[in-house]
Amino acid sequence: MTDLQVFPFPAGIRGEPPAEYARIRQEPALPRVRLSNGREALVVTRYHDVRLVLSDSRFSRSAFTSTPLFARTTESLALNTADAPEHGRRRGAVAHAFTARQVRRMRPMVERVVEEQIAEVAAGPRPVDLVDRFTVPFALRVMCRILGVPEEDVGRFKPWVDPMMSVGRFPADTVARCHQEMNGYFTALVEDVRAALDAGRTVPGLIAEMLTPRKEERRLSRAEVITMSAGILIAGYETTSNELAAAVYEMLRHPELVRRVRDRPDESGPVVEEILRYLCANGSGGVPHVATADVALPGGVVVPAGEVVVPIPDAANHDPGVFEEPGCLRGDRAENSHLTFGFGAHHCLGAELARLEMRLGLTAVFGAFPTLRLAVPEEELRWRTDMFVRGLWELPVTW
Ligand code: HEM
């Protein structure tokens, strides 16, 4: 076995992108690495190359038969590791629930949840852990409302989901137990919703909609409904809550951005986009794809058929050929076509919802607590390294 560098590469102390990304981007060839599951792969870091791999059907996700680069099992990933036509069929069953129009309709609900969580923080003791008291319950409650998951169960998910989103941090037996318990919870919930529908009751939420599709082509199997329900809850809250906490932290380091969001909340969009570009959230690096033909990338490299490639959106987001001064967090970036939500057929289903939650969450936090500051020395913050989504385990703040 040749001595290859192991991927994913370790992140920086504050969860910054691995230094290797910038170095590799300069290399004419695609560097060969050993994935954490033992397979060899080529890593793709240049912006236009990453976009091509993510959007060209000659790169297959399902042909990569090894385990994913994080602790979820392939069977629990209804969308992420599937290719057309199966991927399109499953995604088509839920996509209507997350269109820009639907998200505009959700806005009052999201605003209510933000207000309730902020009011709870304001009424509680100081200092407060903003992850525990705001970013996680906010993002989780929004997903519960959308899916129709009982909100009294909100506290049950994080202890299961943290190990499921591990990239080597949690032991395999813990991960397996959490997969099983999460699956058991959603199996029982889907059964309950089915029974209520059969009894003629109206049940709000996407789980009930998945069980009673308006169009035949949106029909999913019972097992798919269970997997999709758990998957959407996880995908929807884990990313958003971590990005929000990391965004609050970054804004505290950039007071000019705090002023902008606080004084002109309607213009928070570009700030949020820039934070999303800058943050480098993906601890697994990217999703492995297999080339099903020889494919020439825009950067000039030809990927031979059969090779595994891992496109790295975080590296693409810091490509100086596309983003001027990529290492600077600038709220006035005019053009910001970042790849934080992916690109192509697997582009994040909840991107519009995530944007809304980020905008409302940040304007609410800095609007309610204009003097917000860290309650501990920065060196004491615990970063979520070796996890699928980087972020903070806690964010103790006061005001
Ligand atoms: C800031 C928050 C978020 C970020 C950074 C984010 C990012 C991503 C990324 C990078 C992907 C994968 C793209 C790929 O596989 O190539 C993805 C997929 C996905 N996201 Fe998000 N996401 C966020 C919030 C949400 C929310 C709120 C939802 C709620 C519905 C959601 C649901 C999904 C789903 C279901 C997929 C799988 C799509 C597919 O494979 O077709 N995400 N997201």
C-alpha cells in the first residue's frame, strides 16, 4: 500500500479549512489521497472543476460502493448517495415543500419560532450557551413544524444525531446504536401518522403529505418515507444550527458586519451569503464520485474512467481565481456564487429555508442583544472537529 495522505485533512484550530486546500489548488495534477474508508481517490479543489464534478452525470455517486466519509450508513442517505433516476424520483416527492414560494409562506412560522427562542434567552440567566438555548432549538423546532414531528420530542434528537454526523469522533458501536434508535423513533412516528390518516384525521406536515401524495409519481415506499423524514430533520437542523453558531462567532470578530445586520436587517442577505462562503463547514471534505467515462475537467486535467474523485466545495469557495481575497470576510462582495449548498442535481434542497433561517436568526440575535460578546476567552471555545458539519459544541455569550 503506497503511503498516501489520509483524507479528510485535519481542520485548523478554529475550524478553518485545512491548509492543504490552498496548496493543492496550485498543483497542476489532482492529488491522490487515501480516504478514511481505505479507498484511493483524487481530490478536486478548483472552483470550476468542483462545479463540473457536482453537475456532470458521468460522475456517479452510487457507483462508489464503500461507506460514506462520515458515520451515516448508505441506506440512511436516501438522496446524498443516489443517482438518477432514483435520486430524481425521491427528491421529486419532497421538492415542492421547499421551493422559494413555499419558503416565503413559511416565513411567519420561522419568525415566530425565532421570537420565542430569543425571548427565552432574554428571560434566562447570563451567560448563556447560544448553541443549546438558541441555534439548536430554533433550527430543530422549524424542522419539526415542517415535518409534523411532535415538538415535545425536540430534546431527543441531538444525542442521536451528533454521533451519526461523526467523522471519526464517536466509536462505531455508539454510532450504530444511535442509527438504530433514530430509525426506531421515525418508524413509530410514521406508523402513528399512517394510523391517524387511516382514521380520517387531518395530520399537518410533510410526513403526512409523503404518505398521501397528490401525484402518483411522488409516491414513496414506507421505508423511504421513514428514511426521508429522519434525513430531512437531520439535514435541516444540523447544518443550520452549526452555521448559525459559527456565523455569530465570526460576526463578533467583525463588528462592522454586526452593525450592518443590526442597522439594516433587510440588507442582511449579502452578509449571510459571504459568511456561508467563508465558513468552510464540511468536515468530511466532500462526497466521493466515480468517473464512469474519461472526463476532461475545465482546469485541463482528464479524470480516467473508474477513478474516485472527491470535489471539495469549501476549497472551491476559497479559489482566488473566482473570489477576490477569498480569505477576507467581506460583507460587500457583489458576486458570490459560492458552492456551500452544493451544485447540480444534489444542490441543497433546503437552501432557501436555510438562507431565511440564517437571516432571521442573525438579525434577531444582534437586534435583541446589541452588546453581545463572548463570555469565555476565545481559546476556551470547543470546536466541532472530526464532525460532518464544523461548528461549536457551545457558544457561551453574555451582553
Ligand atoms: C446553512 C444551512 C445548510 C447548509 C450549509 C446545507 C448544505 C448542503 C449541502 C452542501 C448539501 C449537499 C450537496 C451535495 O450532496 O452535493 C445539502 C444537501 C441537502 N440539504 Fe442542505 N444545507 C443547509 C440547510 C438545509 C436545510 C434547512 C434543509 C431542510 C430541508 C436541508 C436539506 C438538504 C437535503 C434534503 C439535502 C440532500 C439533497 C440531495 O442530495 O438531493 N439543508 N445541503
